[in-house]
Amino acid sequence: MGASLDWKMAGVDMLKKRIIPCLDVRDGRVVKGVQFMGLRDAGDPVELSTRYADEGADELVMLDVSATIEGRVALLETIERIRNAIAIPLTVGGGVRNIEDARNLLNHGADKISVNSAAVDRPELIVEMSQTFGSQCTVVALDVKRLEQTSGWQIMTRSGTRSESLDAIAWGQQCQGLGAGEILLTSFDRDGTGNGYDCELIQAFTAAVSIPTIASGGARSTKDLVAAFSCGAHAVLAASIFHDQEISIQELKRQLAVEGIDVRL
Amino acid sequence: MRNVVQIIDTGVANVRSIQVALRRLSFESNISRDSNLIANAKHVILPGVGSFGTGMAGLHESGLAETIQQRVECGRPLFAVCLGMQLLCLESEESPDVLGLGLLPAKVQRFDTSVQVPQLGWNEVAAEPESDFSKEFPPGVAYFANSFRIADCPPDWDCAYTDYGGRFVSAVRRGNCLACQFHPELSGEWGQAWIGKWLVSTC
């Protein structure tokens, strides 16, 4: 795109850049794969949450990665135990199809709810959630795959098992119009690879959508995060680098600050 | 129920995080819309998520609007969070025909149109340097999720400020009444300390 960002509303850029560890949870354990496949065990969700919060994580995201496929809502007990362990915002996603699913997660300790497949199936869900709980509570997760033949990105649903004939940027704009407060933008191509965030995607997306965008997929080093922020991300999500203890969040934030990124220390 | 913190049930507010924060500080809590309990409790928290109009309608329906007014007028401990702080005010641009509790002589206004709303994320909070308020509640970084705010410090209240498209009032205090526009319960250890100090200082 390369378009000037001058027309964009300020504000969100005045806030601290957020570092958000992501816990993909399956059967009560944190797992991590590559491009959503080949999941390996990465630890206990409560132990990891406690460590990340202590290290200075700004928020946590917990996604029940098998919930939609198996047709159930995210593990309530795990949410409660994470809530009890942390004093930062907790976003929960996985299998949320209606207001009651969302309310159930909120009542068990989530602060924000992330929807993905169900919002693509029925976009009114975003309206219902933002009207009932507010935009600040309504996160839409986009799993995005780069198109092979032409330029652009398409939406994937059902944990990356289904391709939708839906343009990622157009869908992001629609989500914003329907009342989403935040977008969790995951590059399916980069997920778990450590090849760096898809900067082109982040740039194109944040030039077209003004609500806060959390970039996800591909982080391996501090320089990847610096690049994501300079491409327009308001927050970055990472999993493997934290699970594998390649770097602590504390050290990462210290390095980001040195690079001139305004983080909460 | 003397030592139990009463959290006012506003219907839509998600109060789990507040309850967990209180438990960490070794305080039991109870979610209630019983005006007797709210009137007699040592500590009362007015949380709030949702709109100004819905929030006030809920407080009138349960008869709690007067209970809260009486508590604050008598100088009894109240901690208002996020929308709760806005409900203490005279009125809000969010719901122009609805009167607030009128305890905080201020009008709630939408953020300047130059900034994205809601303000969603971490921002700096600081009271006037060297003030007593600042000594008790040192500057820090807080988690915000709001589209409306008070622009100016009401007379006779201690204020802390945050910048988002211009300076606004992110916390106020007078006696035992403390109110935050941010979410102390989601603002890490620094935020937890706000709740802890309010609980101790007003005991």
C-alpha cells in the first residue's frame, strides 16, 4: 500500500505498545504448532500465565484451539485458574458462537472475548457482543493466509482448516464497522515458523483499519517485534519465543525500549 | 458482613477481576444490589462497564442511587471504577437526558474527535508532582478501556491526569471517596496498590 497514514486517527499510537503472550490451550495444556498443525506440549497454562504476568506481560490471550472443531466452549476451569493468577487483562477465545457463550467466559474471569469462525459465519455476532458488553470487550481474531495467485490475503476459519472466499482487509474493515474494539491479526503462513511477522500484511491492514491491531505469527527475535511495531502494529502476540524461554518478557521490553519503542516497563 | 467488601451489581459489569484482586489483598467480597447491605458495608465498590444511561437506570431501579449518594455525602468509603467514576458526575454526553449521581461536579464528555475511541490499552497516570495525592498514589501506567472522560479537575477534589488527545482526569479523590477511569484491577501490581491503599486508608 505505502499510503500515507496521516489521515488515520491518532490516539492509539499514544498508548504503550503491548506485548501479549498467547496460550493455545488444548485439553488443559498449552500447545504450540506450526501453521496450526503438529501441536506439541508447551506447559501448564497457569504456570505460564503466572510467569508471563510476573515478567511484565501487558495482557494474556488464551485460545482454546480445539473448541470450535470439537463444538464446545473454552475450558472454564482453566480460565478461572488463570484469572486467579494474574492482574492484567485476559482475552479468551475458542468456540464462542453467541452472547451466552461470551457471558459464560466473562463470568469465569475473561475480560475480553475473541471471536473468529462464528463471526465469519454470522457477522451480527460482533454487533450483539459490542452492544451487550461494549467494543472494549469485543476482539475479532482473523487467521489470514497470503493468496498464491494474486496479491492480498484471505481469511481462514476453523483453526486454519477452512479457506473462506473473504478478503482479510475488507473483513477487518467490516469488523470495525460492526463494533469490534480490537483485531487479532494472525498470519497463518508465519504461525510458529519464527520467520518474522508478515510486515506487508500489518502495513496494509493497519492503513485500512484504525482500531488497535495485535500482530501475530512468526516472532523469533526482538528485531521481529521492532519491525511489527514500525509496520503499524499496536500490540504484538507471541507464543513460541516465550514458551521456549528464548527471551524473557522483561529482557525483551528492555531491548524494545532501547530501540525507541514505548513499552510499559 | 462487616468486613466484606460489597461490589454493586450493575448487571453488565464484569467484576470477577475485582473480586480476585480483593481476595489477593485478603478481603472477602460480595456482589449485591441490596441497599441495606450497601448502606451498612464498610467498603463499597461501584464498578461499571456499559453505558451511562443503562448504568444509572440500574442504580435507580435497585434504589441504590440514593444509598450511594448518602454514603459519599457522609464521607463513607466508596471506590468507583471506570463507568462507576462517570456515574458519580452530573451528566454525560453519552446519555444526554440522564442525570448522574451528582457527587462529582463535572460533566462527562467524549474524547476529542482526533483520537480513536475506545481508548484501549496502557497509558500513564500522574497526579500533580509533590502533592499528597501523588505521594500516596505514585505515577504509573494503567489499563484503560473508555470512550468518555472528565476533562477538568473538579474543585476541591485531588486529581490524577492522563494524556489522550489532550489531558483528562484519570482519577479523583476526596476523603474516603476514590474513583479511577482506568481499571486498577487489571493494571498489575501498581493498580492493585490503589485498591489496597483505599482499603487500608479508609478502615
